[in-house]
Amino acid sequence: MELKQRLYDVDDLWELYCQRENDHLRFELIDGEIIEMSGPGVLHGRIEIRLGRYLDIFAEENNLGIVTGAVGYYPADDRYNLLLPDVAFISFENAPVPVPEKFMPTMPDLAVEIKSPSNTLVEVREKAERYLRMGTALVWIILPAQESVEIHPPAETLGIGDSLSGEDILPGFELELRRLFP
């Protein structure tokens, strides 16, 4: 699919994802513009898998909802913005039934972004704000180089000696940050 200057929507993005030559690429949709994302590095991938595993086990054991990796989420009333969190959680209460094969037509309750070397902290924080504006209740920004996590809202930072809490989104979930970083 040749990219032209126009507004794209989630259907256009899905078509782009389905093309074999794009199998290794990741895209987001911001105000109708397709944004190509760089692939994650090894440290990013390890943190993504670790956190996803802890969240998935907890969510399954407590029958709370669905944990996903890099899956596209968009508000049902906005087909021109789609974000791709590194890890996400959506409660069964908020997840569509049946769960779609394509993108998730709602925002996750929790979105996790792992800062890559190719992103600035300002960019990742702006993305966290975008999640919140689009309906996500809680965003965790993982900062591998600092071995810390920013929680939004309120905008607090946890260090390696702290524990990450699921708050009201994943009640009872606690994870010592030292278990997250390889």
C-alpha cells in the first residue's frame, strides 16, 4: 500500500499490517497520520515479557481481564488515533465480547510504555498523556536505564527498591521492581 497525504483510519492501518512486507514493522495512528515505530531492543523485549508474564498470571488467577503485548487500541468513537502499548491490561468489564481479531476498539485500563533509546523522555511522557486523554486510567512508563517506573497519574517515580501496585485497576497486584529488571 502506497502511503499518500491523507487522513488514515484504523481500517487503513489494518490493511497496512496485513501486507506481508510489513510483517516486521509496527505502526501507530496519530490524528490520521501513520507513524512507523522502531523495533525494540533486547533489554526492552526482556522487560516487556517479564512484566507481561507477571500481569497475565495475576489477571488470570484473579479472573480480572486480558493482558496483551503490542496490540493496537483505539477509542470506539475515534478511528483516527490508535496506540500500541508495549504491554496492556483491559478488564473483562471493559473488553468487547467477543474479543476482536483486529485492533481493540477501546482503550486499555492500564497501558505500559517501555522507554527505548530511540525515544526521548518527553516523547514517552507525551504519549502517556495521550493515553490518559483517550480514556486509559493508568499508565506506567518503564525507564530501563534508571531501573525505575513513572506512574501516571499522578506522576510519581518508583525506584528499584519500590513495588509497583495495580491500584484500583488490578487490585492486589504488587511487583517488586527489582524482579522486573534483568
